[in-house]
Amino acid sequence: MTKKITIAIDGFSSTGKSTIAKQLAKKLAYIYVDTGAMYRAVTLYAMQQQYISKEQFNKEALIADLNNIELSFTFNEDLGFAEMYLNGSNVEKDIRTIEVSSFVSQVAAVSAVRKKLVREQQLMGANKGIVMDGRDIGTVVFPDAELKLFMTASADKRATRRYKELLDRGDNVKFDEILHNVQERDRIDSTRDDSPLVQAADAIEFDNSDMGLEEQFERIMSLVNDRLA
């Protein structure tokens, strides 16, 4: 039987965690789980139910309603990756908006939300052969993962990438708004009480500020092969 490992990818927002995770999963024929999409889906639900807005965040109402949130991934053969479903509806595009981005760190800081999603994530990776990216994969979800990466890049580079991505989608956004969102998410993710964004002691830091996708993939695939050997 071919050896299978768990690959945990953590790091700041817009560092390309999902991109490299999808590439690795495809190359290795592993399951890919975008945990950020799960937190975004819960955030979208909170927005739909008017639990969160610019004026208020009713955490208690969201916590009381968590059992009514069903999350799942369904593989899309045309796209080559699994899309996020919220209570049976495809929300892959809806969760990628700047509005969801502006609230997701607040929702992700709620301990009850984290507890629910971490439990689901651990079940998904129980049999290894998985690539998972997020903020606390190597520290909380899979502390025994064979390979842990911590992705980083300058805030300006990350905002530029996110800005181009949203423009290509046809969204009407301003660069300054994106940069502020990136910096604010960094602040909230790094200072929250429950599972703050920190680099695991045995994680490999990977700064891709000035690195192309091909070079990044080759370097990380080399690390994967070392673990598989």
C-alpha cells in the first residue's frame, strides 16, 4: 500500500494557500479541504440571518443556530476541485466576496464555531491522504501532520493578488479597501483568544512574496517527496 501523509498548510490571508493545496492534492490524488471556505460559509449564513453586519454581531444567536448549518464539499470535474455547499446550496462564489471577507475573521474567532468546524475537519482527515489549508491546521486540527507549511508574504503583495483576483471576477473593488481588509484580518487572526494564527514549532515557513507558482510548487513538492520517502 502506498504511504499516505497529512499535509497541513497554514498562513496569512491571500498567501496562495488554497492554490498550492489544490496543486498538491491533484498531483498526489489526495483529498483537498479548504477550511477557509468553511468559515466563510458560516459567515455567509450569519449575514443571511442578519446575525452580523457593520453595526453589530449577535454571537449568541449564531451559536444557538449552529446545528442548522450543514457544510459539505462536492467535487466539480470541470473545475478540478471541490466546491463549498451550505445547507445544500452551492455558495462557492458567494463566499468569495469582499463583504464576506470583511466579517469572516470575527466569525472565525468564536470558539463554538471553531469547535464545530475543527471536529468536522478532523473527521475528514482521519485516514490521511489529505491536504488541508487554513489558520490552525498544523497547531490544532492536525498537530501530528507529517508536513506542515506556514505561508507568508508582504501585505502589499497579498493585497495586490486579491485585488487582481476580484477584478478578474468582475467585482467593483478598490485597492485601498483590499489592503485594509488584509491588514485587519491579519490583526484579528493573530490576536484572537481561541487558536490564534501562529506558526507551529515544526512548520516550515514559506515566503512567496517574490516567487512564481511553478517555482513554489516545485519547492514544496520536493518537501512532500522527502516526507513520503
